[in-house]
Amino acid sequence: MDKQKITFTLNHEKREEYIDPRASLSEVLRGEFSLTSVKHGCNVGECGACTVLIDGETFNSCIYLAIWADGKDVLTLEGLSDVNGNISDIQQAFIDEGAIQCGFCTPGFIMSSLPIIESPRTFTRDEIRKQISGNFCRCTGYETIVNAIEKTANSRHKAK
Amino acid sequence: MVVGKPVERVDAFDKVTGRAKYTADMFPENALIAKVLHSTIANGMVISFDLNDALKVPGVVKILTCFDVPDIQYPTPGHPWSTEKKHQDIADRKLLNTHVRFYGDDIAVVIAETELAAKRALDLIQVKYEEQKAVFTVADAMAPGAPLIHDEKPGNVIVHSNYEFGSFDSAITEQGLIKVEGTYHTQQVQHCHIENASSFAYMEGDRITVVSSTQIPHIVRRICTQALGCSFGSIRIIKPYIGGGFGNKQDALTEPLNAWLTTQVGGRCVGLFYTREETFVCTRTRHAMDFDITTYVRPDGSFAARRIVAYSNQGAYASHAHALVANAVNAFRMMYPVGAIKGDAYTVYTNIQTAGAMRAYGIPQIGFALEAHIDDIAARLKADRIALRQKNMMQLGYVDPGTTITCHSTGLQQCIDKGRKFIHWDEKAKQYEHQTGSVRHGIGMAIFCYKTGVYPISLETSACRMVLNQDGTVQLQMGATEIGQGADTVFSQMCADTVGIPLESVHVISTQDTDITPYDTGAYASRQTYVCGMAVKKTGLSLKRKILEFAAFMLHKDVSDLDLKDSWIVHTVSNEKLIALSDVAMEACYSLTNSHHIAAEETHHCSDNTYSFGACFADIDVDIPLCKIHVNNIINVHDSGTIINPLLATGQVHGGMSMGLGYGLLEQMLYDPKTGRTLDDNMLDYKLMTASDTPELNVQFVEPSDPTGPFGNKALGEPPVIPVAPAIRNALLNATGVAVDSIPLSPEHLFFEFKKAGLIK
Ligand code: FES
Ligand code: FES
């Protein structure tokens, strides 16, 4: 099949790429751009391991066609560290709170937490739980993940 | 000292940045992809294939079928190999099978340039079967005239084992005993690690390398040699980070077939990545078990005689087979080791998905049955539920007559005390008496014991290697595997303290590579901090001795005057700093007269075992018209001996509790009773706990130091899953008076139970 050109922003940089129009965004991010933080746990939109932000909104990139990303702004976990490799507050909170075990779900959870911690409103723990219910974790029982998100959201609010 | 401190995971940074590499992340570009064709009948023979159309698909390289594979049957479970024939695992499958034994059995493979080509070709393969009647339940498989699933096992019973301690028949003749009987059923569930079963394989020279998401690289290597009929030296297994295992990856899954596939395409790299649906159906599951339990109890609550008969549904292939139900009936004996005890256990082939190891290895099953039964006894005697347990439960110094495993330490009583206080048991018990109305409250609890390793049932051995770098840091190499539980971190802590260096000076090599890594059987049985921890300690002491010997040579001092503390060679008595470890390490490496490569490698052959304990307390609401349980408050209290890392330990308990909640409330594998096809082979239909389903999880520890643990520690990884389901079931009984004897306690199930009890119409 003929490849199609897409132009989009990926982790803060403008990119042009010729891609298979049948390919999912997760395949393209992993295959063409080696962004292997984007994980596959189901490939059909059930587990959330492939979560990325598209124009600031969370999407399961395994069921999002890569050609739809044309003109959009895509962010993966790799885009959260600065050029010197310093990690963001939410990544640090995942470490501090012990919210990581096998780590396979971790990139997806961090991406799903971004709209929560960036929101001007405060979320209760129950609301945080609801917001991240599109992501499965079999290791942590979610307790420490909720802690990490809540802590980061609180400290961002205080900083404002 | 860092043992006992909540230090962060050594792999946390890599995992939080996406740098950590898992199997699929290392798959080379332009490698071939294999896809397995699975049977669409549950029992019968493959007669023939028509591959013509499939072979025409552009990009298809080769199609191999059950008629092409080596005529070798091999075993898959992750047990240490036994050199005694009668203890060897059952070899009952081939790489691809002509006799298919469940809906989803592996019968052919397409190797193609792309995944799409492989999938297209799969759809075009025509298969002719000779179908036979299939059986899905233990009762049907054991019935006279049932179809034969494996020729080697007439009657489909893989093993029937039994034991008797004391005389059951004479014990029950005692006057005044009350007989309480119950039948309990636990369901088949799946591990649902988020990373599916994954591997890829290639050849270098005439050797095969398999990169795999496994808990047991050294065992998988042995199994590959058996499946292919090749030598140990010809197989190399590499295990990168893995996205969870929970026992499923304590089995050879895709690896043996994958190892063979690369040999069929001239050694080119072939990837075999299972989909979620395949991982559900074609890997392993938790055994469904049925238990008939009878207790003869005195009016004072002491047990006079106990009887159990257990049936375990193995599914199509033996995998870990009888080891699980044997573990379950042993725990039945160990938990309440009073009176005469008699047990029988059966493991039976059926035509459903194969069961294998899953977190806590048969104990969540017996934990549900036994702890439900204890509450049934209490209800019958109108006795206090906790006092009844305390009167009969295992005490310090107990030696199990079946296994000789000894209770070297126990904090079970403190676990109960702490949980009772946290949940406000005594106040709630009064408050929740005599309830009516449609929403009722209940409290329940359950306890457990869990043996730490597999000794003396199987071999327990672990090796460790430490290499001193020129800067005084240490490379730590373990045969034991990091699977998410935090093994690399706690081994690093142990290494730091034993050698006398800070944690930052320990570089643990997370990847196991059987060409390089010292031998260990792998991650299972909650054995690693206990068994492999001892190997770290032994190796650390050996490395330290070698360092001190070299320092003594350098300093012209007696080695007995020297010690190593915080990366300094110090005087044992004055503690005076004599020379930095880094200076010793540089000299040892580059000395023109006496160079030494300072490294140590030791094996710990473990000949002991010990029990960990714990309790779960739950406070729930039951909405009777909705048939729905809401958990208001829940706590697990654990005695796992000394806690090596409280941050990671708490995380293990959270994860186990969540899995226990899923087991008790939601999860169940369902199959079509006509065809045996799995109905909920995906994460939408299979009800896994989400964050919204999960209540706040409370965790406490009591820490009696165990004299046999390397740092006073004992089992922790698996146990948290055990007591949750029975605690909730017992809370449901407390709330409604309805004794439900099977799980999950889902609304669909409770509807029938409440109807039967007359609570709803
Ligand atoms: S891989 Fe995309 S949701 Fe599971
Ligand atoms: S940390 Fe393993 S699945 Fe979440």
C-alpha cells in the first residue's frame, strides 16, 4: 500500500513522516520513532498501556490511526523529560510513592494522569480513580498510583 | 545499613522514563513474525490441512504444522528438574499437537515477513478434524466412559494422593462431637499481567538464543533442550524486564516453539508475540478447585477430626499438575494442625484451558474454602469466629508431619490483634447484630499460613556472583529474576550491607542471560528474598573476605584486624580508616606484582523453610436488591518476618489485595459449555479490577525476626492475595446470614444465592 505523508508535532518537535495509512499510531510511534514507552497490552483499546496525549487529550494510540495525527500535537512519555534528562514532577512522584512495580503500565498511567494534574480544578481520590479507570495495572492495586497523582496535583495547586 | 529502609526501586528511573526495555522493545527490525493457528474444537484429531491458499499470501515464508514437529513430548512447568524419574514433570505435549485437547490448542504456525501477512494466511488455512466428545468438568472427566484425553492417563486422573495423620476413624467416635460439612468451589481465573506472553529467537553459529518474558530463564533453557532434543549448551535464554508474570511465566510458554521455528528458517530471527486473547486462552490459568470438608468439633470449639477431599481441574495439559492441589491440602493440615487429619486430592485432565502456577500456588483456593468453613463452624456452634481460629491455629514450634516444615517464628496472633483493632471489630460486631432492611453491613476476617520456599518438596538452590570494579563499586549478578516484585532492589540492599558499601555502589544486572548468569531456578514460591537472599549474603561475605585479604597484603597487616565499612578498610577495634576501598580495588586490578581480579561466586543450597502468616479484615455493605457488595474498609496484616524494604513490601501487599478482591468479587473465566470456547478472552468481558472498583487498601506488618531467614525475613510476594476473598465472603455471611460457598461473589452469582435464601423474590 502507498505510504502517506503526515506532518505533526511529536514530543515538541515538528515531524514529517511517510506512513502506511493502515498503521495505528502506536505502531508508528514504536516502529518509526522507537518511542518504546508506548506499550501494547491488548492492541484493541482495553488496557491503556499505549496511552498518549493528542492535543492534550488522552487516547489509546493502538486504536488511533496514525494518519489521523496529521496536524496534531502528540506527546508520549519520552516527551516529559527535559533535554538534560531531568524528569517531571509526576514521574518523580511515581518513584517516591512506590507506584511502579513491573513498570509495563507505568507510561500509560503517567500519560493518563497529565490532564488531572494540569487541570485547574481539584479532583477527589474517587474522581482520580475514575479518571484513570481506562488503564489497568495488575501489580499495584492502584493505591500508590492514586497517591502519586494526588500528591502531584496538590503540589501544583499550591504552587499556583 | 539499608536493609529495612524504604529505599526507592533501583529500576524506578528507567521505568518512569520508558527507558526500561521489555522483550518486544528489543525485537529487531525486519525480523520474521510467527502466528499460531489454534484449534476450533476442544477434543479430537487433526486429520489434514489445506495450505494452498495460505501459502499464496505475499510475505508468507513458511507454514509448519503438527505433522512437521519433532516427535517428542516435553513438560512445561517451572519446577527444578528432578533426577529421579518418578518425581519428573509430566511430558504430555508436542510443539504442535495432532491430538487437540482444548479449544485453542496449537496446531500449526505461519512464519511471514509481516504480522499482517501471517494473520491473512492463518485465516486461509483449512483444517479437517475428527472430533471427539469433550469434557469440561472434573465430574464429567472422571465419569465412566469419559473420553480419554491423554493415552498415558486412563480415567483422566493425573494423580490421586492422600494422607492421614492420627486415626480419623477412631477420632470421630469421641462422644459429643458436632459434625460440620461443607462443599466449596473456586473458579478458574487468569493472571492478566499487562505484558502478554512474548519471545523472539535467532541463531548464532549452531546455537539458539531465545529472548523471552519469563520468570525462569534457566528452567526455560532446560525445557527447550527437552522439547527440541538438543543439548544444554546449544540454548541461550535472555530475560529482559518483564511486564508481570504472577506464575503464568513460571512455565515454558512460547519459548520452545519459538526456539524450533528459528531452526526452520535458517536461524533468522522469528518473533512469537501472543495477543491478549491468546494469552487468556493458550497460556495458563488458576486451577478451579472443589473441596469437600468435614470437621468434627467439640462443644468447646477444639477440633477432634478433620477431613478434606479436593478436586483440581487441570485442563488440557499437565503443566504444574498435582503440585497445586497437593499444596492446598497440605495447607489445610498446617493451618489448624489439631486432631486427626485425613486428606485426599485429585488432579484431573479436562478439555478446558490448561491451569498452572498462579500467585500463591493453590492456597487462595484452599484459603477460601477453609476460612469459609471455619466461619460455618462458628455459626453452627454460635462461637466467636476469631476465638475459634485462635484455639486451633498453628503455633510456634509446630513441625508439619507431612513435610517437616517447621514454624520457626509466628506473628499470627499480633496480625489478628492489629487487624481487629483497625477495623473496630468488637464495636462493629455489636452494631451489625440483628439487621433488617435492604442494605446491610458485615465484618469478616480470614487468616492464612504460607510456606516460604519449596524445600523439601523440591530442590532449593541459588547462586550469586559479585565482581569488584576498579572504583570500589560492585556488579551484582543474580540468577534470581526481577519480575516487578522488587527483587533487584532488595538484593542490592542486602549486597550493600553485607559487603560494607553504600547502596549507590551496587550495580545490579537486571537482565538474566543463561550464558553468563549464575544458576537459579527463578521467581516463584515467594522464595527469592529467603533462598536467594542467603546466596547474596554468602557471596557478599566471600567478596568482603577477598577484599580484606588483598588490603591486608597492601597494608602489611593481619586480615583479622581489618573490616570493610562504608567503602573504607577500617581497623576492627579502633574503627580508624586505613585505606579507601577504591584504592584497594585499583591496586588489585593494576598491580604490576600482584594483580587480582576480585570476584566471588557462591551457591546457597537451601535446606530449610519457614511459614509466613497474615490476616485480612473487611467491613462491607451488601445491597440486597442490587446483589452488590461494597467494601467500606479493608486491611491486610502480614507477618513476613523482618521487612527488607517497607515501601516495596507495602506495594506487594496492595497488589495481592487487589488480585484477591478481583478473585473474590469479579473475575471468572467462562467457556461455552457446548464447544469449550472461552467467552471472556479479553479485558472488557473478563472483569479485572479497575481503579474505580478498588477500595483504599490498608496494610500493616508485624515483624518477628525469623531465625532461618538471611535477614530475619520470610515469604511476602504471593501471600497477600490469599485471605481477601474469604474475609469478604465471611463478611457477607455476617451481613446477610447467607453462606455462599463459591466465588466470585458477583451480582450475577449473588442474585441466585439471595433468591435461594428468600432475601429477594
Ligand atoms: S494496547 Fe492500546 S489499549 Fe491496550
Ligand atoms: S506495575 Fe505492573 S502492571 Fe502496573
